[in-house]
Amino acid sequence: MVEKKMPKRKAAGMIVLWITICLWLSGVTVFAQCQIQDDAQLFTTEETQKIENLSEEIQDQYQMNVLVMTCEDAGGKESHEVLEDTYEEYGLESNEAKGGIALLIDMDNRELNLVTERDMIYYITDYREEKIYDAAQSYASDGEYGNAMIAMLKKVQQYLNEGIPNKQYTYDTETGRIVRYHSLASGDILLAFFAGLMVAAIVSVVLYRSYTVVKKYRYSTEKNARLKITAQNDILVNQFVTHRRIEKDPPSGGGDSGRTSTHHSSGGHTYGGGKGRGF
Amino acid sequence: MAAVSYKCPNCGGDLQFDPGTQKFKCEYCFSVFSREEVEAANPEKEGKDGSEETSQYKAETDTGSEASLYQCPSCGAEIVTDATTAATFCFYCHNPVILQGKLSGEYRPEKIIPFAVSKKDAVDEFLKFVKKKRFIPRDFFCKEQIEKISGVYFPFWEYDCKTEGDWQGEAKRIRIYRTGDMEHTETKIYRLERSAEVGFEELTRNALNKENRQLVEAVQPFRLEETKDFSMEYLSGFLAEKRDIEKKDLVEELHQEVKKHSSDMVRSSVQGYDTVTSVSDQFHLLGENWKYLLVPVWVLTYRGKNDKIYYYAMNGQTRKISGELPVDKKKVLKLFFGVFVAVFLFMLLGGYLVW
């Protein structure tokens, strides 16, 4: 009896698991969204296709929203405000995605801009934001706006692949609040592993030796011997001075400090980025 | 040479030294006597030069294999001992027997540290010691075997001496200071000369060359200030050994040791320098004094459940224990993994939270 019931239970369990996986997978596909809004009509059909492909890759691989925009008229807003408002108009800030990025070529303000939201804030630090603009600026200056956007998206994809930088922290420019992103690099785990092995080995060997090795008695001169100095003479035989120039601290290499500056949109949501770069 | 035993003045039973009271107790009528009272009651037993023989003496056979034959003063049974045994028990009547001639003449000890730990205390102490050790196999020690512990007086040499000599060394004094963006390191080198006298007391050496020598040496130090003038009565109820290592066998080693200690002590006395190194030293002995003494040690030979023989020694005065303990490898392995996991998690947590 038991043998007959077991396969049925197993089958039921498998079905439930399968349904759960399917639901989860189907859910993943609808969590994040891609939007391309080329109001300034800067992209060719071919470029638009490439941009779409890149955006979908980011969306599928990282469950991040991607909003790609161009605008002719910013309506008196700053570039990052245009991005934030549009992002929120699409409702991307509150969907099931892990986060998102919005990229803009603003022809009104002649500016490249990007804002990040939720988990994307951890990936795109201030340093990386500047590097994204660097990748696109020359194209934008030459009027190759499609290539500029493709370059920005590729850079975003590269940083997502690289992961959250070590010692990343979020700095709220309005309140001054710092929130550190705690993570463990593979080097940290390896170090902890070997340190654990080392300490465990030392403790075990010390314990084993304390049981199996008979400690020798050592005569204590401190306790049983008396010293009397009857004559002493200290003669200076040589003296010299060596000199060394103190090296100043080398200038910082300008690497990624891990800081992401954040601000709040008019809708009250938190965004990273938004510094922009003129072209 | 004679085999003697000390008799109770009241009932004639055999007397044994009691470490708890530091007096002599009759195992039959439970009377207790001081050393003076025992001496007065057994006047002929305290032979000074081994020439005094009692009626209990029957024979001694030196076979060349260093075995000796005695007759038990209580039951008349023959007792066979090795060449260094100076006090033992009759194998038949279990009464204490002191082989007087083994500790007379040049072999008569000057001093003795009487047992201060009774057999019961020694067994309890040993059980306490093994219970504290968590990594020995469970139930490895059984009380029945531990109760076979024996109290043995071991022969030791005590060496006191005085050395005198000169020591030369080199010392450096380093001062670092800054001017602007320059750092200057001033090094002054000194030649040091010292003359010194060093007095050494209570340097001890085991005077018996037996297998458990290392263990007996490891239970040192003894409180030598508590030594007493040697008297045969202290041996009653214990085993005792005669020395087989002479002064001449130790003298060179001890001279080297005191000279090295002298040099090290002078070097350690130098203050006020950043580094001090010895360059040369010449020390010679001004005088030395040797004492031959017996020290109390409880010894236990233990056959483990793994059939391996383990040897233990406990200082019969200070209760210090030495000996190799069996290790439960599974318990050590568990400790290894426990420590590994704890350190690994602690470091991961540290790495995660602290930056």
C-alpha cells in the first residue's frame, strides 16, 4: 500500500514544483519592462533595433527596467526631471522589476543624462555614471546619437556584468545620509576559508601536542639565581646618521570610490545618477 | 647488607610513613609515632655506613645481571630486586622492606623530601586530572588500574654553585627624527663590558638512569627548602631507588649550563639600548656544592584499552603531573571543524559588516 502511494505523492509534489517554477519564470518575464521613446527621432530603424535588443538583454538577464528616450523639447525641465517623470508615467518605479535605468539624449538642453532606480543604484556609481557619459560623448558631439545611446547601453550592460563595486555606498545628497552596501567578494570568502583552516589546524596541533608531548622542566634563573654586576663599562665606538626623504602620499588614482549620489524625484522616489553631460 | 622494617613499639606490626600527618602509623593497631619515637624503638635500624646488619639478613646474590636477593624481615620470604631498588614491599606478606645497605655509606642521601601526598590523594588527584582532559577516549581510565599507583623516592643531585667572569657585548641606540620632509636615523654603537658574579641554587639532576626518567624530571620543581635530613624511616611504606648516575657524569654538563646561564643573565641585565648582542664571555666557577637527596614521586604504569603502555608521574610534594595522554582523534576532528566553521563564519560576518 505504501509503495503504491509514494509515487502518487511524488508526482503531485513534482507537479506543484513545476507549476511554481513556471509561474515564477513567467512572472520574471513580466517583472521588468523596456520602453523606447524616440521623440526627437534621432535613431535610424537599424539603430532602434540594436537599442531594443540591448535593452531586452538587460531586462531579461537582470530583471531591470530600461527606458531609452530622446526629446526635442524638455518643457523647461532639467534632463533628469524629464527622465524621472517619464519613468514614473510608465509606472516603472513601482513594477516588480529589481530596479531600472533611464537614459536620455536631451536635444533641448544639449545633454546626455541617465537616472537609476532601486537596485540599479548600487551598480551605477558616480564614477561609472561618468564613464557611461565618456563612452557616448564623442558620438553625441558628432551627431551620431544612435551610436551614443548604443554606447551607453553597452557600458551599462558591462557594469551589470561586473557586478556591484566593492565598498559601494549610497549618499543622499539632500539629507547627507550614507547607506553602505554590505557584500562579500570572492577574495573575502577565500581569505575567511583559509584563515579558518589555519586557526583550526593550529588549535588542533597545540591540543594534540599538549596531550602527547611531555613538557621538559626548565631551570628558572629568575627564581634561583642571583646576579651581581661588579664592574661595568659602556664605550661609544661608532656613530652615524642616515637620511631619507619622506615620500608624500601618492595622488589618488581616481578610481571608483563606490559612492552613488542619490536624490528624490518630484514624485518622492529615490534615483541615482542625473548629473548629465553636455555635448 | 640488610633488609629491615620498622616495627610498632606497641604491637610489633610494621610501620609506614603517613604523608598526611608526616608521622609513622602502625597498619595493625593504628598507633601514630614521631620519627624520634620510631628511632628510639628501633635503635639498631639506622645504620650509618652499611656495616650494621640485623638478624633478618640472610643472603645477597650479585649475579652480574644486577639482581639482588634479600630475606623479608617479617615473613622470611626471599625478595629479589634490581640493583638500584632501596625500598620495596615483600611480595608475600606485603610488608614494607628497606634494603638498608643500598642507602648507606657513600650512597646515603644527605636530604630527603618526604611524601606530602597520600596514595588516596594521589589517586583522587590523578582522576581529577584525567577528568579535566576532554579529548581522551571515553572510559579510557579505570579507577582500578589507577589505584595501582606507587610512591617512589627517586635519587636526585642538587647542585649549588657560584660563577665569576667577564662579558662583552655590542649595543645599539637608535634615534629617528625629522626635519622638513627628511627623516634622519641616528645610530650609536656601544661596546659593553661587564664583570659579574652569579650564584646558582637548586639546580637539580635526576640521578637514576631508568626508562621513566623523562617523566620524573618533568614533575619538577620540588620545594627544596622543605628538604629534611635523611632518615631511613621515611622510606617505610614506599619504594625507593638508589642512584646510578654519579657527579662525574653530570659535572661537565652542569658547568656548561651555569656558564651559559651566567652569560644570558648578564646580557638580560643590560638596559637602555634598542638592541644588545653578546660578543664574548669568560666565566669560571668560584665554588660548588653537591647534595644527594631523595624526592617523592607517585608513578603509574597504565595499560590503555588500545594495549599501549602509558607512564605517568606525579610530584609527591606539589602534585604536578606529567605523562603522555591518549587522544581521541574523532574528538580532535570535531574540534577542528568546530573551530574552522566558527572562524570562517566570524570572518565572513566581519568582512560583510566592517568596511
